[in-house]
Amino acid sequence: MRLRVRRPARPRPPHPARRWVRALGGGLLAAVLLTGCAPSVDPIGRLGKKAAQKVRPRESAYRRWGLAAPLARPPRPPARTVARPAGPGLPPVVDHVPTHDRVVFLTYDDGAERDPRFVDMVRELRLPVSMFLTDTVLGPGYGDFARLRAVGASVQNHTLDHASLRGLPYAGQRAEICGQQDKLKQRFGIRPRLLRPPYGTYDHTTLRAAADCGVAAVVLWRASMRAEGLSYEQGHELRPGDIVLARPEDTGGVTLIDSTTRLLRRIQAQGFTVARLEDYL
């Protein structure tokens, strides 16, 4: 009887699609095994220049605006108003905020919004600024200010006509304050909480009218921005909670951008940063 010896079957060549899958799997496995010794690739570097600028907007912004370091992040603001009222039913009058935080507050009167580069500066530095606006000074400039408000600047009251309020009768002061409250409500949909009386002059009637118009605080200042730096109203260096006034007409021919840069350098050199005034009042 003859025995048949069965030969082992010859393996079939893998299907082309299977060869592709095996090759892909091997490549992935090799990539995984090599990650421990291969240098990592920064994903930002693969995005391209424009995309990288969107991911890291502040990394180059502070240098672009003349600062040696980015502005420090301000601490968490208090949960309540820290300024004391001027009297029963009257808003407080403040030239600083009583706080131990190493912060100061930048406030700008009419005119800053007309420099489109200032709008870019506020946006790129995420600079918290408060804008005190007069209706007759701005005129059609409200359209320019809308760009500033869109990048985070706050809207506050500087009266309708920039008249000195002290000594005016109640009806006149109320018309100046409430009139601008109504204008800003009409244009921007908000009623400001803060009032800066023109020239920093006011009286008890001003406080009564401001309270009746819904003003939460009357804002003065302790330091003002000049071309050469800062001018101190009370002969001191910056202190925690100081309110700084910036008026474009006080810069003595120096551009608003350059004078603001000098101011920010001064603030940083003294160990402060900029916070939003509305968070404290």
C-alpha cells in the first residue's frame, strides 16, 4: 500500500490592500517606538507665521509697543465696592481706590479714540482703559470710539458740553450729566456708572445730580500723563490704587502711543500693573 505524503500548502501572496495595511501599521509602530528618542516638533512651528501669531498674540505684542516685558496680570478684584460714599445717598468721590493690590487705573478723556494706532495698542496689549466722553467734543467721533469699545475699553460720562459744573444750578448740572447718560445709552446701549466732572471741579449739587442720574462714583485722579512721564497731584510716586488721567492735549507734541508707552514703562518699573477701574468701583 502506497502512502501519500501531503505537502504543505504554499502560502498565498498577500492581497495588495493587506500589504498596504501592514506597511502602514509597521510605520506607525516605528513612529511610536521612536518618540522617546526623537526630538519633539513644536506644533506652533508647523502652523506658519500668521497662525502662530494668533496662538501667541501677546508674546510679540509688548515688544511691538515698546515694552521690555508683558504687563503682569492683575489680581482678582474685590467682590464689593471699596470706596466710601460722600454722604447719605451720594456717590463717592475718588482719586484713588483704597486697595493693597499693586495696581493703577488708566483713564482717558476725549480724543484718544481718534488715533487708530491707539485702538490697536489697547487690543494687542489687552489694556484695560476707561474712556470719559463728552458729546460735543466727540461729535461724529463716536463712530471712532465704537472701535475702542469693541476691543474692551469702557464707556464713562464726561458731561454733554464739558462745562465746569461747580456753581451751576441743580437743573443745569442734571442736564449735563443725565443728558450724556441718555446719549451714551442711545449710542451704545449702556448707562455709565462713573462720571468725571470737567476740569475736576464739582460741588455738593454735582453729587446730588450725579446720584439722581444713576452715577455710582465721581472719578478724579492722583497722577496725570505728560510728555515727560507722570505729573503727580500730591507730590508722590505711584501708590496702589492710583487713578491716572491721560489727555491727548497734555502730551506736548508727543504722540499718544509714545506717551502711553512711557507711562506703561514707568508703571512696570515701580512694580505695578494696570487693572480695570470698573472692577473696583
